[in-house]
Amino acid sequence: MLVSYSFDHLRNRQLLARTAAADRRERKLKMYKSIAAATDWYFAQKPERPTYDRIVWNLAAWGLKQNGEIVGLVSVTEGGKPKLVAIPDLEGMYLHKSQLSPAEVVATVTL
């Protein structure tokens, strides 16, 4: 399923770029009350088709928003500078490393 993974990976990178742009526009509204490390935590995106493998994102941190919502944050590079952005609005779930297969851990999306 590497072909589908590559296509989905590129599309998700574009989605993250759009999310980062939206974060810039709404930065004042999206301040986090606190941020904590998310060691060994991942976001597993539900595949669009049953024959595709799920895409797994390595979380860098948890962010507590002003409204009390907790979101997973991933590291992206924008303009040569690293930053943390919330996982895009994708269907999936947060999982601990112990809940992933060894192949999923190796194939984790890193941006």
C-alpha cells in the first residue's frame, strides 16, 4: 500500500500547510493555555479506502486550548522555521505507541 500512502501523504502535507496558514490568521484566537510533551503518542488517521493503510502522525505535544479542548500538535517547518500546529480536521484517533504495529511505528509521518 505504499502508493496510496505516498498519495495520501502528499495530500496531508498540503492540508497541514493550509492548516498552518489558518493558524497564522487565527493565532490570537488559538492561544494555548498550556503545552505538554506527547512522548510515545500518535494520531492514526482513518484511511479513505478500506484497502489503504492508515497514516500515523507522531505527536510532538498536547495543547490545551482556551476553551478546554485538548489537541495533538505536530511539528512542521514553515519558511525554514519549525513550529507546532494542531492535527488537521481528519477522522482518526490518538493512540499510544504500544497500540501501533511495528510497521506503523517505522512508517510514521514526519514532516
